[in-house]
Amino acid sequence: MPSPRPLLIAGSIATDHLMTFQGKFEDSLVVEQLHKLSVSFLVDDLEIRRGGVAPNMCFGLGRLGLRPVLVGAAGEDFGDYRSWLERHGVDCSHVRISESKHTARFVCTTDATMAQFASFYPGAMAEARLIELQPIVAAVGEPEYVLIGADDPEGMLRHTEECRQRGYAFIADPSQQLAFGEGELIRQLVDGAALLFSNEYESHLIEQKTGWSAEEVLSRVGTQVTTLGAEGVRVRRAGEPDIVLPAAKDVTAVEPTGVGDAFRAGFLGALAWDVGLERAAQVGCVLAAYVVETVGTQEYTFTAEQFLGRLEHSYGAEAAADIRPHLV
């Protein structure tokens, strides 16, 4: 069986620093003195989680036995994270390391009422706009797809334009940037994509901001893949019947962060195996199930037989039989 062509996954690289305060923030705030706010909270724990949409997807692809190429910018503090990803099958040799900025970081403290103080430091992420894809392609080979996920907006635009110019098939996955991007940016990121990924809310946001109808969006991309949460996924192509599939069965939801990234990883992995869109959606749903049942976006594990068993339980023996040669 020939090896799949490379998958280049471009997007944010970040770490999350999550702390818990057992009291209530409101007990330490004096409304009349908020303009002089200066408070400190003794927290009970600190969790440092690996994150960023691109590493999350790459980790999932690595768990499926592929070797994705991570494209993004990080700081000199990326060493431990790089080692983790490389041990799980990710090619990190083309990550840009900033000489002056730390890896992007989300820092959040949550109190007993679920109120939060949070901040996001983009840091090295801003240097994604300096990354050229062609030298990476020269080193790893012609890509099957270049996925362009949420990242520095200028970097996303540069990668999209380069894919058009050089003829690389690209996947538009603007996700979190949809809330901040203007219509013109979103139109440029979406138009001509081989695939467009979004959840259902984001699909409506794309229509609203671009001014395109649902059918016009579909006419501008090869395939539109819309995740529907617990309801599953819908895959649409112009002139073809929709593929609508339920989510994987018997999922015990614990933490939703990173579920969409895992779905994308499973979908892309199955596309690289050339098993068709329906199987791709099924593999994506099963991989997403592992993430939603785990705290952390890259903490899940499974054997090939466990994955195939879950695939068969959710979608039938034929689905598992089609995937088995690629996974075992």
C-alpha cells in the first residue's frame, strides 16, 4: 500500500495555563474602586495543557499512524512540547522558532462560581506570517492538502494565497478567527478551498460575514464539512446528496475542548487513506469521541483494535473492515 502524500497542518501553537481559585472573585472586588483594581488570589492548582489547533490536529493524525507536518511559529520555550509531538509521530522540523517571543499562551483563573480572569498572549504566533510554504514542500514532497487553521490572520492569508499560486490543494478552517475577521478576509480564506471545515454556528457566521448564501458558499469550495456537536456531522458537495451521520455511540462527555480538532484529524487521516467521505466522517467522529471523554486535548490513547471496535460499534462491521488495513 503506497504511503499517503504529506499533510501540512498550519495553525496556532499554544499552551494553556489553567488555575483554580476556591473562593469567589466578587468577594475581593469593591465596585467603587474598580478603577484602582489591584488584587491577588492564592490558587489551589495549576494545569499546563498542550494546545493550539495545529498541534491538536497533528497529534490526532499521529495517533492514527500518519506523520503530519506541523506549520506554525513558536518560541524558544517550545522544546518540551516539540519532544512530546515528535514522540507521537509529528514532524516539527519546519516550525519557526522566534528569537524574541514566547510561544502563544492562554492564562486563566476560574473561581468557585465559574467566573474567570483570563488573558491570551499571541507571542510568536504573529510570526506565522513570515513562513513560506514552498521550502517546506521542497523538503517533504507535494502535499495531499495544506490545512490552514486559526492563526495569525496575516499568516492565514499568506498561506492561502500561496496555495492558490502554487496549486496546492488547501483546506479552509478559520474557526476562532471568524468572530474577529472582516468579510473580505473570510472570503479570501474560503474561496477555492478543496474543503471547508466549520461547526454549525460558524457556517452561519461565514454566510453572514461574506454575504454569500449557503449555496454560494458551497459553489466556492469542493466539499463543505459541518460538525453538528452531539448530532454528528454533515458533508455537502454541489450536485451531490448530503452525507449526514450521527456522532459515535455511547460517548461519555467530560470536556469538549479540542473535539473539533480531533474530528478534523480523523477526517483528514481517512482522506489520506482514500476511503471516501463517509468513512472519513466516521473516523473523525470516533476520534472526536476519545477527546470529549478526556480532560486535555492531547491526553487520549487507544490501540488499533480498540479504535476499530468502537468504529464497528458505531457504524458497522463494513466500516471497520475498510479502515483496518490502514490502522493496523
